[in-house]
Amino acid sequence: MDDRLRETLSAMMDDEADELSVRRLLSHPDQHQVQEQWRRWQQIRDVMHPGPASSGRVDAHGLDVIAGVREALDGAALDRASAAASDAPAPARHRWRWSAAALVMLSLGVGFGAGAGWESGDDPVVQDVALKGLDQEQWAQMNRYLLEHAQHNSVGAGRGSMGYARLVSVAGHAY
Amino acid sequence: MTQTGLAPAIPLADTEGTRTGPWSMTPEQTQYPGEQSDSQTDLQLVRKVRNGDRSAFDLLVLKYQSRVAGIISRYVYDSQEVLDLTQETFVKAYRAIGRFRGDSAFYTWLYRIAVNTAKNYLDARGRRPQGSADVAEAEAFEEGARLRDPASPERLLQREQLQQALSQAIAGLPEELRSAFLLREYDGLSYEDIARILDCPIGTVRSRIFRARDAVDRHLGPLLNHTESM
């Protein structure tokens, strides 16, 4: 830690450091060094102002609880993580909900994707894979379905309108 | 945490409770003269902690651990209990920091948590806060507190050595450094006020105080390396 940064830390002791300086200090790669310097200066202040720290029955000067606090907080975080891990296998009654939700999301994604891009004809690969082998009647049905789907989306949500807009504006092969 | 263990996260109403006891000094009475009660640095650090910066919380612990222990030791005799409850106070503060609204100074908020942690601890053990509500008696008690502390002889010696070394260090400072440093530490003046008094730029004040602090630190040397777990 260079002198400039230590001077900032000293100003921070006196409540005279700006937010940017505090941020710079806290992002210093060697936090141990920062904390050690801070600790020493706080100790000096404690010695200069013996009142608060020794106002009780036990002289609290030089007390150090930081390791214990860290340990307690890390331990609690670890406990929470392991508790979460042990809860990981969800009860059977919830599993189908996740599966159903995933299926709904998938179908929505496919539907939205179809509305947004498949009909545009911009991507011949997609068109080849998805629409290969449709006869004229099937094409017409598919177009009606896509148009209705896009219209429906455009009423309910802003995102859907994009699909509809693209669908009606594209003079693709299907129209 | 050897004895008290971790209590579950406490509701803020509890941490900011209005309980007052025989040993309840106000937070302002335990504030150093050189410190503002509404420390901007504390608020900056609290914001960082809320954003998940644990090193910011470490700085708050280092800053306030002695004072919190001092508060708790007004309620609890045993030094190990004081250590545990001090630790518990900070753990509770960390967990509740999202609910710290900044209406009061961080130290005031922490002070309340410390007091309630100590009182809850005594309540849970069916013990009343020890001591008398009488202020004069309390002061007399504090006068003799060091003598009653079982660890006092050794600790008192360390303290005396530290204070002697500190006096020497301050006396050995060049005049301009000493003036700035003492105006800050003992009179609690802002850099701006000190600059006005010493008739120099604020940057010079900042630099002088830093150099003074650094010189005192170097003079105290190994005496400060000795950190205790009580």
C-alpha cells in the first residue's frame, strides 16, 4: 500500500475521505494490509481516548473479535448452503410442476420463435427443417395459425407485437 | 463464539429496543471527541456491506470492537462472555444491516444492538443487569473497575506502557504535525477548521495528520502488534 493510499485511509479515519477514495481502498488487492493499518490506527485512537473502551468492568483495549465474527458469518453461510443442498431433492409432488413449467416455457419459446423468425424466410435452414414437405393446404393452415398466434401475442404483450409486425410485413414465400 | 453461540437473526424492533438499564450511557457518551456521530465513512461502508462487500464490514468491526466490548462489559463481568457477546453483536449487526435505515448514526444503531444483546443474554440466564442505577455509584464503580478486572495487572501494565509510548511519540512530533494531529484527535475539528486555524491548505492538513499518525504508529511499533482475545 503506497503512501497516497495510506493518506486516504488516514482521512477515512477522520471521516474526511470521499466515496471514490473509499471505493479505491476497498478494492485494493491486499485487503489484509489495509485492515492491518486501519486496526493499528484504531488502536492508537483507543489509547488516546480510553473512555469508551474501558468504561465497563472489563478493559476492552486490544480486543480482537474480527476472526471470530468472520468465522461465525462464514459458518452460518456454510450452514445455509449445506441446508439448501440437503433440500435439493424436491418433494415428488413438486417435480411435475417443474416439468410442466419447463414444457410450457419450451412451447412458448418455440411458438415465439416461429412467430418472430421462421416465417420471414431469412433463414433457409430453419425453413428447410421445419416446413419441409408441407403441401399447399398445410401451408395455408400453418400461415393462418401463425398469423392468429402472432395477433394474439400482439394483444397481450409488447413482445408479441414484434412477431406480428414481422409476420405481416414480410412478403415471404408463404404469402 | 465459544459460549453464547449464535442467536437467530433478531427483529429490528429488538435491536433498536427502547430498553434502558442501569448502565446505559448514551451512544454519544461513548463517541470519541474526534468523531462525528453521523460518520459519512460509516455510511459509505454500510452501503458497501449491503452490496456484499465483507471487507467493508471488517473495517467497521475493527473500528468499533473495543467500544462495543466496553458497552457490553458494563453488563457482564466475565471477559470471555464479553468477547462472545461482542462477537454476537457484530454478527447480529451484519445480518440486520439491510434494515439499517440510516435514521440514526451507525454507531448508535450498533450501540443498541450491543446493549440488547447483553440484556437478552442476562435475561436468558435469569440474571438481572448487575450494578446500581445510581449514577454516582456507577461512576465510583467505573473508577474501581480496573482493579476488579481479573486480568488487570498485566493489562494495566500494557496500557501504561502504551500510553507512555504514545505521549513520547506525540511529544517527539514536529510542531506542525503535532498541532494538526491534536486538533483533530482531541478537539475533533474538521480538516477545514484546522486549515483555517493553522492557516494552510486542507491538503496540507490531511498530509500532516497522516504523517503524524504514521510517526506515532512507527514509534509504538511492536506494542500495537499485540492484539488480544481477552
